Amino acid sequence: MHTLTLRSFLALALFGVAGCLDRAPTASDAGPVLVPTAGAPASPEEELARTLALGLRSPVLRAYLRAQLRASPYREHKVQFQQFLATGGQHALQAIAAATHRPTASVTQAAGAAMPLELYLPVPAHRTAWMGEGRILVATAQADRDPPIAFDTAGQRYVLDPTTPPAVPVLALVPVETDFSTLPPPNPMMCLERCGGAGSSSGDNGTPTGGLYMTQAHFTQTFEGWLKGSPEFEVHILGQKGQSDSLADYQCAAEHQPAPYYFDQNDLDWSGSVLLFSQAQLDAYRAAHPGQSVRVFVVEDDDTGCIIKTDNPGFFAVLDSLNHKLTAGTDTLKKGTKDFVPALAIQKFLGLLASIINTNDELVGNAVADSVAGELHSGFNWVVKGANNVTNGWIKLEMR
């Protein structure tokens, strides 16, 4: 954008928020009580959160940030923080440096010392309500269960409730979960719904793809703290790794997968039609692994999409021992039609490493047939069992 155009836009945006009263959060605000706490920033990310909050004393920077967030094509209107500082003629970087009386090189160095971060308003009500006022917090946290550490535009520090967001709008400055390397693809379901497909999954020639489908899902919690925004549920098909007793990840259905494996659940409930494993994949797996079954495994992704990162090696051993080892499934002819039925699970170890830099994925659970789990949920036929055999949800699976 040309400098003159940018200045003109910012002048108009500034005029729109000039009448808003900027003040620090107070105990009289609705929601959890906000009381400043003592303590200096304990990490590069906390220091950056405080620096950004101080910079947002500038109404011009607030207007510019709001415009960038609204224009973002990524989920929940996220922007990559380090890119936000570097692009647009370094407008944000210069504004933060000026508002905090720091050299731009100092701010750049601090941003470079931190892990890759994304910036956005994770609470939908905050995204709607924030018009660029100075009554805003900048918060950061490493893990979902960590109490967010926040700063207001006066630099005061707050420890927020990790389960309930405050009424005051909160900007999250958190480890990157989004792939900012490419523009996000259009929602595949938009075409399926508008092109007469009625949400069905088809192959390249437009004919329906046979295989294992999920048509409904319900989870008992989001497995995502409010500061991390909406959950990113993924459904993985796990099977035998080579001829070992370990598991490999054969297919993933998730938000950034192409149709027919596109699956985007942002709340506790979902219904639709997503292919989990095609008939061709099932046949190829059976040929390579005679007598072996597959697991349907659900995770809530915390950083890299469709790559499972976990540090819970004993998960499957406990699950299998409490469900007669019938924690997998296979396709079979039943009463003249294909069905996905419970089967013995032999493999116990997920040969994947926990994340070193970002937080680990949440293991929502392994699907167990309702007849095996001894639980019936109307409209569903498989139960999602988490750590220690706790029920974390239920799904409907069917063969087509």
C-alpha cells in the first residue's frame, strides 16, 4: 500500500476510534475480576506481550492492527506476529518502537529471540466488539492449561483465568498453530454444498468414493484453552508399521486436507460426511498387513496439522486392557452389506515424538465400538475413549 493511501486510511480509522475512552481494566468489569499482579515478564514471549501492549497506547497502531486482523484470510483472522512487524513498510514495528521509546533494532531483536508467534482475538465476542479502543489486553501462554499472562496498555500485569475469558477484549500472542507459508485454500465444502454434491465425498471423476466415513461427532470438551481459540480436531487412521508392533499414521481427515478428507469441527458437535479411509486404502492395507486392523484415533492439534505429537506412550496399553483389546476396526460383509466392525488391536506403540518447541497435541481418544465399550449414545455407534478409558466423545462410522 502506498504511504499516502496508508496515512489516509489510518486517519479515517483513527477518527472512528478517537471518541472511545481508553482505560485499564477494573474490578467493576463483567467476567472474572481483573487485579494487577506484581512480577516481571518471565519469558521472551511475555516481554513481547508487554511491549506490544505498551505500543497499543497509540491509537494509530490500534487502528492499523485492527485493519490487518480483519483483512487476514486465515482462520480466526490470525496474523503471524514477526511478519506483522516486518511487512507493510515496518509500520507496526516503527509504531511500537516510538510508543515504547525503544530503537526498532531492539524490538526486532526481541521478536527474533521468541518462538514464532501468531496474533489474534481468540474469543469471537471480542473479535466482534473490539473497534480499536485502548481498553484491551495482550496475553500469552505456552500450554493450554497455563493461566494466561496479560498486560494492559499501561504495562500492568495480570494473571487471567485459564478457563473463562474476561469481558475486556484480549489479543492472544501465542505459539504459531497456523501454516502461514501459503494462503489457505477455499473451503471445499462450499463447492460440495453449492454444486449439487449435498456434502458428499467424491473422487476426481465426480463419482462417490467408497470407504469408511464419519457422519457425526460429539466431544465432551474442546481440549483447547480459550486463549488458543477454536479447537482443531483431526481424525487419524492408524495401522501396523511395517511388520512391527508399532503404529503408523496412514490417513488424516482435518481442516487443511483436500476433499474428500476435509473435516472442520470448531465446536463440540459436528455432522456431515467425511471420508476417513477409502476402500482402496483398506484393501491395500489388508494386502500388506494380512489379519491386521486399523484404529480410528482423534486428536486436537496444537501446531502442525495432521502430524501427531504426543508424550503419552502408555495410552494404548491401558485402553486395550480395559476393552478386551477390541479397540480397532475392520470392514466386513455383514447381512449382505459392508460394515465397520470391532477387531483386535495388536499394535500398542505410537512411534512419534513429542513436540520440542510447541505444545503437544491433546489425545482426545481411540474409537471403540459401543458394543465393546458398553455405552450407547443415540445416533452414534463408536465411543471415543481417552486416557484411563475416560469417555471423551462419540462418533458415527459407516461403510459406503
